[in-house]
Amino acid sequence: MVSRQKTGIVVSDKLDKGIVVTVDTRYKHRLYGKIMGKSKRYLVHDPENLGKVGDMVLVEEHKPISAKKRWILKTVLK
């Protein structure tokens, strides 16, 4: 099974073993054709507390770790 991966920017690292990552996506409006943007926040499991605010990270889908955490930190890109 192929797991989904997303890249995003860490916006909060105040959780113990967790970070909040914002993923921005751009898409074309179906009717008008205008390029639009959407952002979504994910709670990500970070067991070693590697992610810091402003880092670009790669996250991967994972089985539920807690009530809201469904993603796990794969690598810190920048």
C-alpha cells in the first residue's frame, strides 16, 4: 500500500512529541479558471521533537496515534 505524503511548513511546535503543519495547495477553479489557494492544518506526530517553527517538513499518513494525529514526521527538508 502506498501512503500519502505531503510537504508543509511547521507553524507550531508547542506540543510534546507533536507539531502543527500547514499544507498549502493551489488549484484551478472549475468554472472561472482562476488559480486559487487553500491551506489546511495537520497535527503531526514528532517523537524526537525535530520540527521547529518555520521548517519545511515531509509528513506521511499513518494509523491514528491519538484523537487528532493521523500523520507522522518523515524528514525535515529545510
